Amino acid sequence: MKKVLVVAVHADDETLGCGGTLLKHKAQGNEIYWLLLTGPTLNHPNKYSEKQIQVRRDRVERVCEAYSFDGFEYLELPTQLLHSLDLRDIIKNISEVFNRIQPNIIYTMFANDVHSDHRVAFDAVYSCTKSFRYPFIEKIYMMETLSETEFAMSVSAKTFIPNVYVDITDFMDRKLEIMQMYPKEVMAEPYPRSLGSIQAQARVRGSRAGVMFAEAFMLLFEKQ
């Protein structure tokens, strides 16, 4: 039994990036955990209301139930503003979660996603993976999130080049069902976060691995 942790910057990243893989881990008897970094806050420049904040919390709770997460951590950092925070504070908070959960497998954002929150989050997460401080970590993967990863700069040093493919054929339908729990995040066809595009991406990744549907990752670290 392994402890699997997905670090998502925004609620829906976990489903877009590795929703099928999380469901597969759960079906295999592994424990799955979700660390959500950001969300709407009362002091945000966008002036989110208490009602909006509560609606998001309720939605996140329903998603937790849908995955049957074994644990959920919510830092409630201000969405779209990670670049304005002290990186040391973000690292400290993530480190505390890592030491509390002691995950063996970590899924996190692609380092060069076009969204600045994703890039800051990756830097903070990866700072918390040094083997001599976090010996329980066995594998670290970067995941791709539609509308962020594919819009990264298309040069070799900044392009998502997957080297791991996970067969999610048995979990594709459930991934799409969970994604629909985020009605404001699901785009109309043919845009990136439309249900058709999510399925099409999984089909393309599956074709690379010889299966019907797959999620793709970049393996950054593996302890043998």
C-alpha cells in the first residue's frame, strides 16, 4: 500500500491532471490525498463574497467524496496571486503537509505551465522533495493540465515531454463525471477544458501507450 498525494494549485487541477490515475490508485488499495493550495479569499482583490467562498468549499467537499480521498489539506492561499507571496512561507506550509502525510508518490504541476500560480507552486513543491529531508518520497511526477500545459512556450526546454503513461480506460467516464462537478470550469466545445477535449487528450495519450485512454506524466524522481 502506497500513500499518493496530488498537489493542485486550483480546484480542478487534480481532476484534469491525474483524476483517472487517482481513481486507479484508490481501486488498487492505495491511500490518496489531496493538497489544494489556493482558492477565493475575503481579502482578495477580486472581492469574493462569503457566499462565493462557501460555494467553492462545498464543491471541493463533494469532489473529495467523489474520489474517497483519505485526506484533504487546504492552504487557502489567494488564487492568481502566488507570485506576490513569500516563497519561503509557501514552502514551509507545503513541507508541513508532506511531513504530516509522508507520501510515497507525488503528482504536481508542470514546471513551465503558462499560469504563474502553477510555476510558483512547482518551485515550492519541488523544494520539499530533497531525499535527505523527505526520505519517504519514492516517485515524483509532473502532470499536464489542459489550458495551461499545452500553452507553455513551445521550446524544448519548456515543453511537456511525457515519459510515463497510465492506462485510465476503466476510469475515464468517472473522471468526466467528476469534472462536471466544476460547472464554471468546464468549457464549451471545442475549447481546452471541454469534456470532448479532455477525452480527446486521453485518447491521444492512450494511443501512445497502446490503450484506449491514458494520462501522461513526466517522471522527475524515482527511488529504486
